[in-house]
Amino acid sequence: MQLTQTPHVVVIMGVSGTGKTTIGPLLAARLGVPYAEGDDFHPPANIAKMSAGTPLTDDDRWPWLDAIGRWAHERAGLGGVVSSSALKRAYRDRLRAVAPDAVFVHLTGDRALIEERMTQRQGHFMPAALLDSQFATLQPLAPDEAGVAVEVTGDPGDITERAVAALADLPPSSR
């Protein structure tokens, strides 16, 4: 079952290990819209830095956020789901500058749970060693930002259903 009013674009956000790459495609399927993996928008230099355990600077992130914003803008009126850590308000503002109708789903969870998930995943360039820097950078959604927070406990299906329900509860002006 799809939502009757799908947001133009949903940005799945949160620190690494919260499940953006797992929940994003599930949410997109549930909403009947395409999914874009935010990591695919990183230039090779960013991936090399993160793989080496070096946190990205804001200057590293701007071109990445601009590329995600362009994808979101292209999906305006059509719907879509894209992942992006979007940890700082400034990053979300940058995305909204290009895609003003974007709505955020902030995947939240206990640090220990997220670290456990990070150590279990394979083939991802983001090491668990950068988790502390991610939490230090994180600025949760402010009340004036269109979006919802969704706890990442439980299985992916449960998390997705919580996200769908939370999005459905947003005021119409946020959708």
C-alpha cells in the first residue's frame, strides 16, 4: 500500500550504520518511487579519504551534496528517495536550496547498536572508527525542518513501516 501523498523527495539521513542503504530502497519500494544511493554521488577522492579513516571536511561535502540536490530537484513532483548522512543543518539547508520540497527521515539509534551493525557489515568503505566523528557532527532535525525521526531498532521491515507511518503523519504542507 502506498501513501496517498508521497513527498516529492525523501532524504534518508543519519550517521553511518543506521541503515540508510537498507531502509532507503525499502521505503522507496513502499512509496512506489525510485531510490538513489547517496554514496554513489561521492567523488572518488571522498571515498578514498573515508576508506583511509579520514573524516570529510565541509569543502569535501559540498560537491557531493550539490549532486544529491540536483537528483532530488530532478525528481520534484515525481517522488524519490535518496540517502545522505545530512548530519548538519547546513548540509540539509544546502540540499533544500536546490530541492526545497525535500522531506527528511532521520534514522536514529543508540551508538552501541549502530557500532555493532557497522562491524558486521562487509564491503563498505566507511570504517567504524569514524562513528564518533559522525555523532560529534550530528545536528538532529530542528522543529522548523520538514522531517521525522525514526528509531532503528527492530528489523528493516519494522523500521520502514515506522518511517511510512511517520511520513503520513506530517502536516500536508510538509509533504
